[in-house]
Amino acid sequence: MNRLHHHHRAKLNSARLAGALVLAFLVTGCSTGVLNANLSERSSQSRYDFESRLPENDDRLFVVLAFSGGGTRAAALSYGVLDALRNERLVIDDQLTRLLDQVDVISAVSGGSYTAAYYGLFGDRLFEDFEERFLRRNWPRTYGWMLANPFNMARLASPDFNRSDLMAEFLNDRIFDGKTFAELSLGPRPFVIINATDLNNSLTFSFIQPQFDLLCSDLNSYPVASAVMASSTVPPAFAAVRLRNHPGCGARHKPWISHALETRDLLSREFAVAQGLSRYIEQGDMPYLNLADGGITDNIGVRGSMMSPIAHRGDVKRMAGAFTETALEKVEKVLVILVNAQVYPPYSWAVSGREPGTFDTLQASFDATFNTLTTENIAQARREFLAWGESLNRRRPPEKPPVNVYFTTLTFNQIEDPARREKYHRLPTAALAADEVDALIRLGGELLQQSEPFQKFLVDMKPESNASDGSKIGTPP
């Protein structure tokens, strides 16, 4: 009888094991990441580009925000700046309005893309639940529980489903409510540009339709969560996010790319970008793109997207895609605010005097390249925006007021007190304490008020110093 009982238990355990293996096989077989749709499956929504998605606010102001990478630290600092702009008032044609409502574009990378995308989708709901849903969540712990789930472990065994797909799925369900680009930047909300890095070609990849044209793909149906995940995919913790390069369509053949390659101005930015993009054209040679953290190529997200030849049909200086001719004639003031959550933490091995190990050396080398690139990108972006303002003034009729460009970068280095500044430079990218999140949010507004270019903008907006004729725009008396 006892032998029969053991035999029955063995059969039962074998059946359970077989069932578990079958379930694992089924789960693995049906687990795939989200891929982008073919251009032939285009939605009925307008194109996701400058011409279709800029908000209908006052044409005399053009306001650009850029949010850097830096995980939750960057998301909280960016949130604080948006909150400060919400509380800043302007008077436009006798109507009191918020400066936040005059923001035209938000270009974002990595951690900053979470704040930008959420505001682009939900508007003022950002100030109601974003802190609880995103900023105050312990993301390392959340990710750890996801990986510890046996169901997820089985799914990750699939060659078509990786850790980034798993996190994108979570973000889609829990943060971005399943929204796609068809629902981003509609009505009064600013045009949001999420930026990643194209690892295949070492280029910034911006989630805008002109970039997706080159893949013969429609962006409107693509989940916002997947784009944000691509923007913040830091190797080796996460795998690259894949996009399919679809075969055969006329949209990918851009005259400016052919012209740049034929002209062969080897030191021009247009040639460098065109050379990389030309590899998309032969779909068989590059059937998939692999995307990673946008900070690899441009951690501030303004030069790689706002001033990109992809966004502006190869004509970076005129930024043609951002304006109609009528709008170009009306614009008077351009305000650019870069929110840079970059940190310079001390290395423990440097403080102790010990020799750095292999990992320490790699980290320090990466930081040196990363920090230098960010500084250079900010400086170049400033030069390009100022040059763009000058080019607008050269073509402007004498009776029109000149265009003024106000360019400011908000960083932890603005903090005068060394001990307080050091505290912010030591903040991690994730798992921030509640008081650290609160401090970052307050700091966003504080840094904005300390900014000399921003204060100059507010002074120049006063009615008595505003040169516009026949209309009223300024700060409240």
C-alpha cells in the first residue's frame, strides 16, 4: 500500500512538472516585445511632427524646455520647473495666463522623458498624481519584484522578449495608461520630443514622424511607454529596445540626405547625420534598429532633436518645420530653458587614495566622456539658438520688433553653498527618499528664479519695455 502511495505521488509530481514545462513553453512562445507598425497602417491622426502638433498659443512667444537624463533625480527637478512655470503669470491681450501654457516644445532624455511624456499626455494631471505614481516609487525594488516573479522569468526566456520589454509593459499599464503617440501633445499641450540613441549608427533617435518616415513606419500607433523606456534604457541593466525597419516606401527618400551625401562637406553636421541615415534605406542591410539611453549621444536632448536636420528637413538654421512663414513674422521672444540634472559625485577610490580598479576606471572614463559631451552640446545648442535668432532678425522687416533669444541652463552648480551643492551632487538616480524628492521639486523653482536670462525675459516682458504695436503682451503689473 505504501509503495502504491509513493508511486501515485511520483506520477502526480511528474504531471505537475510536465504541466509547468508546458505552461513555461506556452508563456515563452507568446511573449514578444512591441514593434512599430508599417507606414501602410497609418492612423487617421495627424502626423507627429512640428507642423501638426505645436500648440495654438501666442505666436509672439516661442518657449522651449529641455529635460536631461538622470533617472528620478532628473524627473523630479524637471517637475519642479514645470510647477514653477505653472505659477508664473503673463498678461496676453488683457487676459491673465500661465507661462506654462505658452510652452511650445519639450525635448527630453531618459529620466526627464518621464515627466515630459506625462505632461504631454495628461496636462495638469501631472500635478495631481505624478509624484505618487512615479517620483516616490522605489524603482529598484519594483524592478526586483518584477524579475523575481516566476511568470516573468519564464517570459524572459523568450528570444523575442527582454528586460526592457518587461519594464515598458509595466510603464504602459501603471504609468502611461496604455497611451500611444496619437494621444500625445494634443490641443494646448506642448509638442514633446522623446530622444533615445540609435546604437546601429551612433546617432540621436527622436520619436517624431520624420524619423519614423525613414523606417517606413507610423509613430502614432506606437506606445509612449516604449519610447520612454528606449530613452532610459541603460546597459547592461536593460537590453536595447528594438524597432523594425520596414521595407519599401517612398517616405524614406529625403532629398536633403542625397544632397548632403553628394556635397560631401565632411565636417558638416548634415553630412554626418545623412551618412548614418542612409544605412536605413537598404532595409535588408539593417532590418532592425537597437535603441538605448538618449544620454549616450545627447544627455540634454535639445541639440539632438530641436536643432536636428531630421526634424527640419536638413535646414537646421531656419528650423523650418517649427514655423509657418506667418509665425516667423510674429515671433518676438524665444525662451529656452535647459534643466540639467547632471552630477559630479566624488569617487571613493579618489578620496581614499587607492588605485582605481577595472570597473572604477571604466566608470570614470565613461563619466569624463559623458560630462564633456554634455557641456559641449549645451554650448553648441546655445550658439545655434542665438544664431537662429540672428537669422530671423536679418530677414525681418524694419518695422517689426527684433527677436530676442533668452537661453538658460539650470544645474546643481548654481547652488552657492558648497555643502548644499555637494548634497545634490551625491543624489542617486533612483530610490530617492521622500525628503529628497521634495527638495528637488523646490530646487527646480529656485534655480529658475535665480537664472539671470530668465529674469531678463520677465523684465523684457513688462508692458512698458515691450516694443509690440497694436497688441498687448507682458507680465502683470
